[in-house]
Amino acid sequence: MNSFKICLMGAFSVGKTSLVRRFVHEVFDQRYTTTLGVKIETREVELDSGPVKLVIWDMEGADNGDREAELVSSRMKAYLKGVNSVMLVADGTRAVTVRTAWRLQEWLHREWPGIPVVMLLNKSDLQDKWQPGLQQKEESSKSLLCFTTSALSGENVEDTFRHLARQLSEKQ
Amino acid sequence: MSYADASTNKLGLAVLKNARYLVAVVDKHGLVKMLECPGLPWCINGLRVGRQLPESLQAIVDICDESTSTQLFPYVQISDDVHTDVHVLSNGSEAQLILHDVNVAYEGAHEFQQKAHDVSLLLEQQAELNRLLEEKRAEADAANRAKSRFIATMSNEFRSPISSIMAHADALHAERRDAREPAAIQRASWYLLTLLENLLEQARMEEDERKLDLSNVEIPPMLSDMRQLFGNQARSRGLMLKVDNPDQASLVRADEIRLHQVLVNLLSNAMRYTHEGEISLLCRRQGDAIEFCVADTGKGIDEGDLERIFEPFTRINPTGEGSAGLGLTVSRKLVEAMQGELTVQSKTGDGSTFSFSLPIPAKDQLKTIENLEGLSVLLVEDDVDVREMYRIWMEDWGAHVRTVPSCDLAVAEFENDPVDLILTDLFLADGNGVELLTLLRKTRPGLATVLCSSSDSIETYLGRDGAVVDAFICKPVSAKRLESALQTAIRLAKSV
């Protein structure tokens, strides 16, 4: 069975851990607990071409500092070893997290050229609090595939991981 | 010491419990071949010799290359309460893992990070609220500016007809000095103009623009106006109005309309809040300045309200009649703009006194009087009433006046028979006064020019052609102000 390593990156408190918990365990916890380091989860997904195993690295949040060392710590660089794809997660209610995601994307493009990257605009259940025009802007971006997700309701979470699994499987 | 050895040895168990790491060796299929120090409290469930490596650790081993040095993965969460640094050394056929317990360090760092993130989220929320607040404030400011522009536009629109009423009342009054009606129209017009100017001034303050037309203002006629304006009102209310100028002060450096506006505001206020006794307007010399004092025997103002009364739309006594709450705000700003300071002294039950001082004109500000006798003037004004009034005034001063209502006719008239001075309105049906003056000045460089408008924001229209305007006069135009503007224009034209 093919196995793919997917890393979740993004600013803190955007819902990376909640997305993984939703996808792997189908649960959601309203409490916010920050992730320090990394937590590794796995789940098998049945595709038309057969089963694949997704090894998901839920990484700690990136700081939106000016320097690269603040954005991507040395720990995070170690976690990226052997990565097949990256999910960049942003919180639609916080514009700063979208900027962090775009900076991470630029960094990945530079340091990990060719790695498939998708953007998840999370917390779609709070869409009334999103920055105006944010979704259209991100979705119209040609450089990055963008999904709107909600770890709370589960909207698009399964589809997004499956989409990535299919893409990785086909690529292989 | 192996796990089997240690677990059967009491001393070994004690050592293992205090150890902060464990070592595991796995084959290339992930089968655990050997464990060292595995009996720790944080030891991973399922990590046993002969079993498969737990998935999270297997995921790490899978991505490690063959290497002679260890590869480090810090702060890996192995289970809910176990965090380790994972060191991997792989030679292809087997891998050695060293799991270093970092729970203590992790707990401290995690608690710190959790608090830092909580604070960051609060700061972000605060910043977002500030942004929204700023947005709302900008919206409110824009709405306020729109309102102010509307008030300014409407006030300017009102100026022309009031100007006409005042001018014709002046003429009637000149003809029939003993008739009451023209004087009543004059007073009512001045009062209406003051209310209008208050509104306009408030709008200007919000737009942060104020234009002054400083000149040497004659004090006796101004005091006489006030006596006339408020005398009847005081008598009808059983009050005594005293207007006094003991030093026979004659001139003050001020904007005539603004000074008039301030005095009307102060006297109106005094009249509004005084029910018995007297109201006085005192004018006296104080060194190089003239001091104006408006005092009343009204109910006075609480000490705590003395500054509040200068705030816009503030009425200490809400039952005060006919007050928009703008008079004192505007008056203070106007006096400040004329280089003075409006102050108040008051005690509850003991009346109030409002005072301000304005400078006496310096010697070089005293103008020589130009003779208007025989001056040829072309008057361009599309409002027939205003045009006739200006014509009558100027002819009274001995000028020869020709009048036209438009730019085209003005050019034709000027080409036919040039004049000494052009007096034109800014806005005309077929063009604007500045363009007209520019054109005619080219034909005759020594031509004296006066521009008149109901708008006092003329910079937009003047542009680079500002130099073609010798004197500007803002409506409403009194005979005295027009005469002063004509004299300024003639003097400037002569000096070129």
C-alpha cells in the first residue's frame, strides 16, 4: 500500500489539529490547545485505484515574524523531511493567518520546489466573520489550490484529504 | 542492561524509573528487536520487543536515510502525555531509535506557548476591533464632512438673497431715516445672517478651513448697529441695554462680518438668559487693543459648565429659546482666528461677562482713501437686484458704472470702451469671473479688478490666475466693504 506524508502548516490557532482530529477520528473539540512540536497520525483512505495510507504530520503553528527563523523554526524544517505534500491552513476570520500562509507558500516554493501544496481556508462555519472578499480572492488565486473547510462541521475536510490523496496517488 | 534483566532486578528497576531515555533497535520491517530502559512511566504503550514499532515512530523511521549520524525530530508527541525527542540512526538493515523524555521541558514550554498564543489572539482581536472602530470613525467623519459641505453649500446659496435684502434695506434706510420698516428689515437680516454664518462657521470648523477678511472696522457704526438690533428687544422684555464706548475707540483690526457675528451671538445669548436687570456692551481701549465686554445680570453659569458652554450644540438650559447651541462655539473660534481670546466670568445667580480683545490697526494698516469720483467701472453680475444695488452705491460715490450680466457681454462692452475697474461675480451663467479678469487683464495690464462671490473658498477657482484679482469680497456685501474693496483694487493697480 502506498503511503504519503502530508504536513499541515500554518499560523497558530487556525485549526490544524482540529482538522486532523476531524479527518482521523471524526471528532471536534471546541477548546483550543496549542501544539508544540509535532503529532503524527495515520489514516487509510480507499481510492478507486486502491487503498493508500496518509501519514499526517500536524505541526506546531508558525509565527508571523519578519525573519525566516520565526516563520519556519529549525524543528519545523526537520519535520518536513520526506514530505509528499503540504496543507497550508489559514483562519478565514484572521487576515494575518492568511498572510502567514502565503509567506509559508513562498518559502516552500523556494525550499521545496515541486512539492504539491494546497491552501485550506478553515472555519467556514464562521464565514460571516471572514474578511470581505477573502474567499473569492484566495479561490481565484491561480498559484494555489484553495479549499474552504470547517473542522467544526466537517465541511470539505474529508474531500480535501481525499483530493490530495488522489493527486499524490496519480502523481506516483 | 536489557529490559528482561532489569525487570527482574529491584536495583535495575529503580535505575530504569529514573532514566530519561530509552533505546530501541528495529529491523527494516519495523519489528522491535531490542529495547533498553523501557520500563519508564512515560514508556510508550505497545513498544515491546518482538512487536511492530508504533505507527508514529514507524513514520519517522520510514523517512530517515542511511546515515552515520543521528537524525533528530524534536518534541514528537507519541501519545497524549508523552513527548520525546526522537533520534534515529539507520544503516539500511536496521535502525536504532533513542527516545529522549522531554516531558518536563515540554510542559514548561507548552504552558508558555499556550499563554503567549492566548495573549496573541487577544491582541489580534483588539487590533481587529481597533480596525473596525477606525473604519466606523472614517465613515462617520465622511458623513460629517458631507453634512458640513451640504450646510456650507446651502449657507452660501442663502447669502446672495440675504445680501440683496440687506443692500436694499440699506438703501431704503438711507432714503427714509425716520421710517421703522427699513431698520427692522436691516436688523432681521443681520440676525438671519448671523445664524447663517454660525452654521457656516461650524461647517468650516469641521472642514478645518476658515477664511478671514481682515480690515479696519469702524467701531461706532458697529456699536450703533448693536444698539439698534437689540434695543427694541430689550425694551420689550423690560431690560436695559447699555452700549458704551467711553474711550471713543474708532477702529479695530477685524473681519467686519465675523466681529458683527460674535457681538450678535454674545448679545443674543445675554438676551436669552436674562430676565431682569440689564445687558451691557462695553468697548474700551486696553493698550494696543480694543476690549469688547458683553455683560448681563442673568442667572449666571455654574463653574463646572464654564468650559462646556463653548462645546458645539451644548445648551446648559435646554429651555433656552431659539438657540442652536452654536453661538459660543463659533464665537470663540472666530475671536481666536482674529488673534483674540474669548473668556467668560460668571457665578450662579450673579450674571455673566464675556470679553475679548482685538488689535487696534497698526499705522501701516491705515489706508489712504482713494477717490472714487470719476472712476469708470464695468460691473458684471447676473443677479439683477444685487447688480442694481452695487450700481447705486458706486454711483453715489461718483463712479461711472456700466452693468452687464454675463462674460460675453462684458468682453464686448470692454472692447467697445475700456474701464478703470472691473467688478465681477465669480459664478456667471456663461463662465467664471476669474477667467474673465484674466482675459481682460491681458488686454489692459493696469486694469483694477475686484472679484465677488457668495463662496469664500475661491482658491480652487483662482489657481495660477490668483494674481489677476486685486481684491476679493465675499457676500453679503455691504456698501462699506464694497467701497473698501474698490479702494484696495485701485491702490494695487496704481502700484503696479
